[in-house]
Amino acid sequence: MKKVTIVGAGLSGLTAAIILAREGCEVTVLEQKGGIGGASLHASTVIGRELCFADMTPLDLDAMGRYLGFPMSLGSSSAPFCNPLPVLRMRAFGEVIELKFPDNVHMKMVERGSRASSIDMHLYSLAKDSGVTFSFDTKVSSRKDFAGLPPGSIVATGMFRQAFEALDIPYTKAYGYFAGGIAPVGKNPFCVAYFNEHTQDYAYYASANGVGAAVLFQRGKPLSVEALDWFPKQLAIDEGLEFPEWRMIENMVGTPTESFSNPRLFSGNLILTGTLAGMQDPSMVLGVHGALVSGKIAAMAVNDRDAAQKEFARMNKWWKLSYFTRRFLWATHPWGPRRLVPAVLKLQSHMDPRYMWMVNPAVPGYMRLP
């Protein structure tokens, strides 16, 4: 029986673990935290109580299940960890634009975290049922740690910067300001995003399964004092959303958006997956879809590196175009986004539903599943 070690129990690591275990491999997942939940676990520790994030993503559950080889839904087109999102509210430089998603876009709000209703716990349950072994509170973060892994190990450490640095993978530092709690009536599922002069990325509130979180984030440079003051107040004024406390995350996470060469499936004799591999939309940082697809490709790479590399390139086909667009928006902020973002959003609301995916085609694997 082939033995495979996976570092990280996030979405891509769990996906790879399930597939490999079902193929007959002996799979061990090493996770530095004491349980499942990823960034939500860290945020909960920082804020002193349970906090769950909700991620927006296009996700055709049936198509994804066929691609991965195991069911994402329970005998239907729905699943407990996600809620269909019919409308996305965008507040772009003073304009309010409501984007309505047709059914074929399959836009979802996905619960993340350690609750039984999250996608993390859904995959964890499948992994355990498939025979995967977990070793919690096991940290792999230094160059020496990674060098000591068995050849062919899969690294799925997400946005945490230690792996980027240990494996010499370029990354952009990300800075965040967040709060969260129970979603109020009328705000579940729900998502509102802000684009303006206070961040060269965006801010948002998102909810699923009755819980939600607000996040202001920016890559490349710290958030200003003015931005930290602006977002909580603006969210309360616009949406009636208020939170008792907000917390910062600095110098801990990053995104694979520092170089045109960021997407990579291998680092020496190690297999990369998820965010670390660059399987993440570089402009809007939509990561759930790419994480699932990436886990499948990482599992494939254990036995066939060439086929996996070919599939990796196919699923990341539009990455460089999206990355160039994001670099342009960063370089011209705020005047460039002020002109472009509202115009593109308004155009999207009038597009033929069959071509709406082309507005943001770089979500890895989106519209390319069988």
C-alpha cells in the first residue's frame, strides 16, 4: 500500500486525502491546529469566541462531484454547507449595483469553519470514512521541516506565509480587519462587497447557514487608520450590520500574487495544492472552487506528474490575464478602479447568462468541469 503524507487539513488537502484513500493509499494528514477549520479557527482564537466565515464561489455541486469522484451533495443539487446566492450587492465608489445570478452560474455562499454544517467538516467526515489518519497539533513550517517530508508529499498549507517562505514561493502580504457573528434576519445568505479609495482590494460582509463575517483586506501594504475607521461605520450605515469588536490580522497570511510565475504544482519533490500552488483567482481571491479542483490534481500528481501538470495548466488557463488585470488595478488605484469597476459591474448585469463567467474567468476550473 502506497503511503502519502499531506500537510494541511484545508479544503485542498482534505480533497486530495479523500481521493487517495479511496484509491487504496495509506494517507496521513498533518495539521498544525488542534482541529479542522483553517482560518476560521485562527480568527476564533484571535477574537476569543467561535467565528465562522462564508465564502462566495461559483460551485456546481453535481459537476464538482463528478470531477472529484465523490459526492459533494447528498443525493440532490444542494448540500448543507452552502446556500444558493441569487443576488450580490456591490457598493462601488458610491454606486450600488445588484448583480443577479442566473441558475447556470451556480453562485453559492459556502460556510467555512469548525461547525458541523461547514464544508470543512463535510470533507473531514468523508476523509475519516475513507480511512484517512489525522495528526493534529503537528507543525510543519521551517525549511528543515519540509526537507524532512517523504518525497511526493502534498503541501496544502493555505494562506499562512511560513510555507511560502520555507519553499521560496513568492507571495504578497495580506492585511485584514475582521468581525463576525450570527447573521441577522434578512441577511442570510447574503453578500455585499465594497470597492473604494480605502482599500486597493475590497471589503465585504458574507453569510451562510446563519453565520457571517465582515472583512476589510488589502494586499501589498497595511490598511490605513482611516480605512479601519471607515468600514465598521459604513457597514452599519448601509446595511445595519454592527459588531462589538473588530480585530487585525497582520504579518501572518499572503496570497500567491507576487509574480507571473506564481502558479506551480511542484516544489522539488513535493506536490503543492490550493492557495500555495496558486490555484486561486488572483483578482478577487475566490478560493473554494480552485481548492477542490487543486486537491484532485494533487492526488493525480502522486501517480502521474505529467498528466497532473497538464491538468493544472488547463484549469489555470486564465490566471495570467486576471493577474495582469489585478496588477493594473493596484497600480492605478483609486482612479483606475473608480472608472473601470462600476462600468464592468453594470455590463455584467446586462450580459447573456451563458457568458457571465467571462467577467471573471480565472476561478480555477470554473466552466471547465466535465
